[in-house]
Amino acid sequence: MEYHVKDESLADAGKRRIDWANRDMPVLSLIRERFEKEKPLEGVKMSACLHVTAETANLMRTFKAGGADVLLCASNPLSTQDDVAAALVVHDGLSVYAIYGEDDDTYYSHIKEALTHRPNITMDDGADLITVLHNDYADQTKEIKCSMEETTTGVMRLRAMEADGVLKLPVIAVNDAKMKHLFDNRYGTGQSTVDGIIRATDMLIAGKTVVVAGYGWCGRGFADRIRGMGANVVVTEVDATRALEALMDGFRVMSMEEAAVEGHLFVTLTGDIHVLRKSHFEKMKNGAVIANSGHFNVEIDLDELRELSEKVVEDVKVNIDEYIMPDGRSLFVLAKGRLINLAAAEGHPASVMDMSFAVQALTSEYSLKNDLDVRVHDVPSDIDELIAGLKLESMNISIDTLTDEQVKYLSSWDQGT
Ligand code: ADE
């Protein structure tokens, strides 16, 4: 077994962290127990390019229990939990390639290791592995039964590849499953983004004007949580329907040009590039804090910010860089514009990753049992329903069922009008 992690002596601490997360992952645990008995992934090589966290570790353990030969590499240089990476190597015997803070060359060399593994199933959180596969290892695409994508922007990219006719293998949009985006994106990002900002800055939220760029599932989750802590929340959007939703959910809505003057804290959750740029930085207040919880490190135009600045002081505190403008204002960027919830906190809580990763586990099994054609597929709805039922059961919550009379009414056209 080959691997590249920071320090194997961290393995015991990592194991405790993984076991702790597992307590909050009852659905994935049930799937793991079944996989252990049925071995649905026997002989399958899997390469996963995901955030290397305790929750991901429990997914990797599930694949291993199912009989797969698993390799894990990081999908973000600043989200790796080094103790977890060490534990997976030392205690679970997995190949892991991930080191917190790795530079770009190391990051991509790790992705290459994942492809040298010659996987039959791949997983991405942001489409990096599948992009390298298409660019540099295209001859291997025939060996891959299916690839699964965890996040919104990754799915957008894959749909663009499909539309351009360059997609070379079947892909499943895990992000689009209800059990993923309705919970992970909204409640997971909502809570963990607040957590990351507070851990990085220790700022008091009450009374601050917080500008939330993007009112998709992540944006609305964050806007709702930060409002609960007493912030005066402004939402910016490019989509008129979403902007109206934000307005009627009780938020102020305006353009970023207007919001730039008002904000104490700016958080991007859009999935697009350069949402905060020169014309906005020029207007921001002294002391404004800027963070991203949307996509990779592209939402804040740091090159423009650097050009505008007279001086940049890195690490004024861990995860905070100070950009000093010629007019004396300081703007503070968190975690170098990378995902603040994973860079400064621990990502989404295990309880919500339980659902997302249950989708990954069941979808991998589904992809082996079915011959999928080359396009972007949705997760079958029965996987969503099964996971929802199991999650409720794990919380001892029962729900009602339709009576025969109600079933008949719902399927009729001639009753009750
Ligand atoms: N994405 C967001 N939070 C995560 C977590 N805790 N583990 C893996 N991927 C994540």
C-alpha cells in the first residue's frame, strides 16, 4: 500500500475523531453493516477525491467493508484533517494522499496517484479528478463504470461537458439528490460557515451587517443561521426569482455595488468566479471581513485585491490575511478565499454528512448493478426515499401513512371537487 500523509503518529487521535463522527452517522453505519455481509463492491477499485475529514473516513470504511480497494485524495488543500488521513492509513489500511496546506503541485500529484490506481469508480467534490482524467488519462475512461459528483459546481461542470459532447463516462449527480442538497447544502453549509468565520475571527455577529452573495441552498442556509445570531443580513443575487424569495424571506436585497458600502462581513456562496472584485473592494469599509463558502478559491478576485493593496500581511492571525489599501483601509480575507467552513472549522456536521454519504454509498452499488450510458444521471428517487426513512427511524420519529381512501382520492379526477 502506498500513501502520502503528514504524520502517521497522529493516527490514534484521528481514529478517535472518526469514531466520534460515526456516532452521528447511523444511516451510513447500517449500510456499512450490510456491505460487510454482502460485499457488493468486491474487486472494485475506487478513487475518491473528497475533503479528507472524519465523515469522509466513515464513507471510505464503508466502501472497504463492501470489498472495494479504496484510494482517497484531497479535493481541497486546506480541508484535510491530518490525523484522520493518518488513521485511515494506519488503522484502516487505506491509501491516502492528502496533507493539510499542500501546494498546487502536491495537490495535483495526489490526484494523479488516484488515477494511477486505475479505478473502476471515481468520486469528486468539485470535478478536479474527472477533469485531470479527461485531460491526461483519457485512455482510462473505458475502465471506469461510473463517476459520482458531490457538489453543485462540479455537477454544473459535468453538465457543460455533456452539452459540449466531451464527457467520456457515465456520471451520477449525487449533489442533486434531495437527501444531499436539501440538507447538506442548506443546514450543513449554513452552520459550518458560521462556525468557520467565528473560529477564524472570534467576531461578534450581533449588530453586524452581513452581505450574503448567492441565495441558492447554501446561501439561504447561511443567511438564515447568521440572522439567528443577530446580524442584519443583506442578500445579493443575479437571479430575479431567488432575489424575490430572499426579499420575502425577510432579507434586504440589493446589488453588490450598493452592499459593498454597508457590509462588515461579506460571504460568497454562488459557485461562480469573481463575485467580489475591484469595484467592490474599492468601496468596502475599513475592517471589512471577506470569506468564501461557495466554490474552490475563485469567488473572491484575490489578484485584483492584491493589485489594489499597498501591502499584504499574511497570517495576522491563523487563517486571516490583511490587505492594506493606499488610503489606509484594511480588508481581511479569511482562509485565502478557500472554503471557510472546511479551512477554519470541520466542515458539515457528521449528522448531515450521514445523508450525503449514504447517497454516495448506495449510488456506487447502483452504478455497478446497472449499465449506465455516457451522460449525467440523477440519483434514483428510491435511494432518496430509503435514506429519508432510515434517517427518521434512527431518530425514533414515525410519520403517518395515507389511508386507502386518501390514496384513491389522490389518484382520482372525479371525487371531491
Ligand atoms: N463537505 C462539507 N463538509 C464536509 C465534511 N465534513 N466532510 C466531507 N465533505 C464535506
